[in-house]
Amino acid sequence: MTVTDPPPDALPAALTATVDLDAIAHNVGVVRAAAGADVIAVVKANGYGHGAVPVARAALAAGAVELGVAHIAEAVALRNAGLDAHITAWLHTTNASFDAAISADVDIALSSRRQLALVVDAARRLGRTATVTAKVDTGLNRSGVARDEWADFADDLAKANAGGAVHVRAIMCHLVRGDEPDHPLNSQQAERLDLAAADLARLGSPAEVMHIANSPAALTRPDLARDLVRPGIALYGCTPIPERGDFGLVPAMTLRAEVALVKKLAAGQGVSYNHQWTSDRDTVIAVVPAGYADGVPRLLSNRMRVQVNGRSFPQVGRICMDQFVIDLGPDGGGVAEGDIAELFGTGTDGAPIAREWAEEIGTIDYEIITGVGARALRQYVGREALGAETARDVAAAQR
Ligand SMILES: *Cc1c(COP(=O)(O)O)cnc(C)c1O
């Protein structure tokens, strides 16, 4: 027996995250229509856990015009996968490979004069012009050029632009309260960015495009859209403002696991570590091979439900690293080993959506979907999922 036969990728997976690329495409359309602007599809963090390359392809095919990620390494990986759309990367450490970004024609969003100086050095060394975005801190006080540094940064940027080391493609900022659409800070941040853009124009290095809006703002504040919007979470079908409904978005990921074991449990017996649940009757339990290493939060122990064969069953006892237990009831609920348990999905079949988990433990669905672990095999359905190109991407993403 050799290790390559069969290839590890072809072995059956206990846990699958099925991503519906038609849902991604639909959600691009929803955001675009609401914003009245073109879409930069944000595919950082492996496409919010969905697989950056297939999601990027589906989003671009559905009309998104650019891609956005946090790290240069993420952007270069998309390039290497053959995506030739404009890609912006906006979070860099001092050891970031600006050389690699410039060589791969990645738009580098700059948050300081130090970063700009490093990019100018790299561009000169390579004999190339770096494409850059001015990332302005208009109040988030996180990344972006600090307000007290802006004037000097703008001067440096204009000089670098005039000298040919950089080309100023865009100017951007990120909202503090995008999910509170009526908060006055949203408009104030936009005004501050407009002023910064005017500074660059006055210095002779105007930005070609401006973008501000994340998902919640793209869906509710078309007046802030400017040239492009930068949605992430909405593309994956999670509403960024639950109080305002789902905006017609369709969740793209369904997380499923095969029931690994079914067995009887006598009344009075405890289940899983520290026996945090004890059955008050003779019952039947099942083991589901998904745990906190796979993104099922341990905090959900005894607080979640799972759907098998169209029926809902409570999770009982501690959620472990690799597995948890569900209580099938005295009659076993008609569940057999090999049946498929749905952990979360689209919400149309009675199973929970990711937000149900998030709300139960006081977090947001962003954390749930991005937390789905590498062990869950990503599978793609919908548009182009069966195309040779996508199949290759999927294989590459699994390696
Ligand atoms: C993550 C991110 C986005 C996308 O935010 P969503 O709330 O997921 O739409 C947009 N812009 C920046 C700078 C980000 O870091």
C-alpha cells in the first residue's frame, strides 16, 4: 500500500461543508442592486471559511468586479490560482512581502508612511510601479492612516506617485457603525473620506475610485456607496443587520456530518466529559463526528440541536474536540449509523442557520462560519461547480 493510492483527498470525509455557488451569485446580485454600485467581493479568511478561490470565481462570474482580502499572502494565492481581477490587500506587518504584492499586481492598501516607504523601496528595486490604495482612518481607530499623520502621508504619496513608484488607484475607509445605518458617524466618516480624497486631488495624485461600505452599509446606505462597495458577510448569505431581516440573502454553507455510532443509554447514565448531561429515561444516543476543532463551539454544549432525516434532536453533554452526542429518544428516532446530520444550513429545511448558534452564545455568525475547521471537506454545488476549472481549484484548496 502506498500513501498516494488512493490520494488522501479522495478518502471519504466524516464532515462536509457544502457551499452553494448559486447562493453566492444570488447574494452578489442582492448587494449590487441595493447599493447601486459595483462590488468588491471580500474573500479574506479563506472566503469566510467557504473557500476563497471558488467563492471568488463565483462572485466575479455573477458580476462582482474586484476582490478584497486582508493579507498579501491571501491575494497572491488568488493570483496563483489564476484569478486576474483587481485584488486589494489591506493589512500588513513590517515583514509583509510588498515585493510579492507588486510582482503579482496586487493593490496594496496603505495605513502609514512607513508602509508607503517600504512599498516605494520595493517598487524601485523591482523597477515597477506599485498600485496602491490610501486607507484612511476616518474614526474606526484600527487600521488606516491616523488623522495626525494624514497630511504628511498625503505629501509622501503624491511624491511617490509623481516619481512613478506608485500609482494611486483608490481611497478607502472602514465604518465603525455600519450595522447601525442611521448613526450620524456613518455620514461623518464619508465626509472625512471625501476631504481626504480632495487633498489627494489637490496634490496632483487623485484616487480613481473610492469605497466605504461593508455589507450592512451596502444594503442600507446607497448614499455612502461611492464607486464601489466592499461586502463580505452578505455574499455568504448572512444578514449583517438581523433586526432588519434577511434582505433576501441566501446562506451559502451547509455543514453536515455522518452519524458515526448509534447505541442505547440506560436511565441515570451521564454522557461525555464530566457527565454534564444525564438521561432521565432509557434512550438511544448517536455520536456526530464534529467538535470544537471543526468550529462547533464548546459553549454550545447542551444548547444546540441537530437535524437528521428531517427531525430535530437535542445535543447532549459536553461538545468535545472531534465529536458530540445527540439524544435520539427512547425509540431511536429512526436514525441509523450512516445517516446525515445537518448542523446548520440555509434555514429552509428546519435545521438552524449559523446565526442561531451565534445568538445562543452571544457572538455573531461571522465567527461561526469563519470558524469551520480545515477538517470539514469543502464541497461545491451550483453554478460551475462541476466545471473542470473549479474542480481543480477545489483540489488545490484541499491540499
Ligand atoms: C472584512 C472587511 C470588509 C467586509 O465586511 P463585512 O461586514 O463582512 O461586509 C470590508 N472592508 C474591510 C476593510 C474589511 O476588513
